[in-house]
Amino acid sequence: IMPAAAVALQPVVYFDGVCGLCNGFVDRLMRWDKRRVLHYATLQGTTALERLPKTHTDELSSIVYFDGAQLLTRSTAALHIVMKLTHANRQPVAKLSDSPGKLLCDDETFLAYLRQVFQVNS
């Protein structure tokens, strides 16, 4: 069991629990998130009401993502959410960086290909 302070810093996807499109997106994320790095909460729920500014819980037409440090919304949120995953739609996802420790990818072949294409050193 994690201490409350550690749980509060976990990545959370907040979504409109009444919206069919939002629920479909979250269902897909849950299937893709094999490592279970993301947590989910509805914008109407107590977690969102306790942790998010009122402006985010009043506007239910958006996805809100807390990445452990900042709140992101809409397409920026969606991009960061997918980048937290290592696979989407049975295809590898990779985050490349020239800074040590910021690389994210489970597929070494795909990673080698991307390093070559983008000329990023190992």
C-alpha cells in the first residue's frame, strides 16, 4: 500500500464518466496500459472534486491528465497519456530523448530503428 502523498503524485486520467466517447477512449487506454501506469477517475467523482481546480470539474467536455507534476487538457493531455504507454493498438510507442533516463520504449528493434532515423545516440 502506497502512502497518500505517493498516491497523489500518480498519473491520473480524469474523464467525463457520462460521455460515451470519453468512456471508449478510457476503455482503450485500459487495454493498452499493460504496465498499469495510469489511474482513472471521472470528472464527476470525489477524486476529481478533491484534487482538481473547480474550473476543470465544471467543464466536462474535456480529458484532463495529471502527470504527477502538472495538469494537461484536451489534445495535449491525450498526447502525454499515450506517451506514458509503451504500446498502443499492438504497436510500440517510443519516447526518445538525448537526456539520460528519459527514454521510454519496450521494443528494442523499434528503438534501434528510431535512433537511426532521428540520429539519437544510445
